[in-house]
Amino acid sequence: MTDRLNSSHEQASGARRLRLRSYTLADETAARAANESMKSDGSLFLLDWNETTQWPQWLKTINEHRRGLSLSVGLVPAVQLVADVDGDIVGSVRVRFSLNKELERTGGHIGYGVLPAQRRRGYATEILSQALVVARSQGVDRVLVTCFEDNAASARVIEKCGGVLEDVITIEHDARGLRRYWIE
Ligand SMILES: CC(C)(COP(=O)(O)OP(=O)(O)OC[C@H]1O[C@@H](n2cnc3c(N)ncnc32)[C@H](O)[C@@H]1OP(=O)(O)O)[C@@H](O)C(=O)NCCC(=O)NCCS
């Protein structure tokens, strides 16, 4: 996989300039700010991250996870990419290259988020479209994506990208139904 992942899929909207790419040392300040801004709706921007983590160490960790190394219990090989529009961070995405039992039930292959200030511009739809290319480049042909029932925006994103609803399940400690979609 190259560091800069360009998709041939481009929308007619401003999302066509969006690129998924690897995080770099230069992203630290913007990525920390992005992580903070996502907390307002309880979402995570960076995974396997906390405020005390040194940025270079986090880059090393996610690079290892991408190669299937140093995985804690419950983790699978995965890549975390940043969504960049003309040099600005607008969102993030995690693409898992396989599923364990729990991920097959709840987490799915792909998780994404768009910064609150950047929403409703088609970015999430573009992020998922490009993430599907990443997943397929890793041999994942059937992609599981999930969202809670009260997340109309995410459900719409998944359906626009070809998601077919498998079922709606209940999970522990959450009253909301979880919608499970497969994209082929
Ligand atoms: C869900 C999320 C990723 C959507 O990002 P976005 O960039 O605003 O989405 P898009 O602009 O691509 O919009 C996709 C569709 O959802 C619709 N939509 C966007 N926000 C919406 C909202 N709040 N309510 C209803 N529909 C909404 C858009 O109108 C569009 O549909 P359309 O093409 O038919 O008009 C973003 O709100 C987010 O990051 N939320 C927090 C994290 C999260 O929920 N991630 C997904 C986990 S499953």
C-alpha cells in the first residue's frame, strides 16, 4: 500500500479533492485538535491513542498494527488514515483487514468520522468510498460496516456506498439498535 491512497472514485462535489493518506509527524497538532473536536459527540478520531501518548510512538504503533505486529488482545491488523482536503484534516478512517468474533458482531471492518465543522459536504461518503478501495486492496471483498440506529447520517453514508442491511442487533450497555451492513 502506498502512503498516499488516491481513489479513482471521485464525486461531483467538493469531496473530489479528498485524499486518504497516512499520518505524518507534521500532523500532530492538527490531529490532536481534531481528536478534541470529535469528543463533543462522543466519537473517537484517533484509535489506540490517549493524551499522554507521544506522537512519534503512536505513529510507530499504528504502523506496526498495519503490519499485524504488536497487537493487543482483541485487535486485528488495521490501518488508520487521515482524510485530507487541500492540506486540511477533515476526518479519519480505520480499515481492518480481518474480523474477530466481536468485530464481526459489532465493530465491522471500517470506522470513520468527519470533524463537526466539516460535516454535510459529502466527505464521509467519499471517505467510505475510498476506504472500500483500501479494504479491497487487502483482499477484503465483503466489507462489514455498522452504525447505531439513531445515526441517520452514517446509515445514509453506508447505504449510498452500497451497504445492504443484514440485521439490527442489540448490544450490551446500549439501548440503541446496531445496524449491520455488508458492502460487496
Ligand atoms: C456520520 C458522519 C461521519 C457523517 O459525515 P458527513 O461528512 O456529514 O456525511 P456526508 O456529508 O457524506 O452525508 C451523507 C448523507 O448523510 C446525510 N446527513 C448528513 N448529516 C445528517 C444528519 N445529521 N441527519 C440526517 N442526515 C444527514 C447527508 O444529507 C447525506 O445524504 P444525501 O446525500 O442523501 O443528502 C459524521 O456526522 C460524524 O463523523 N459523526 C460522528 C462519528 C460517527 O458517527 N461515525 C460513524 C460511525 S458508524
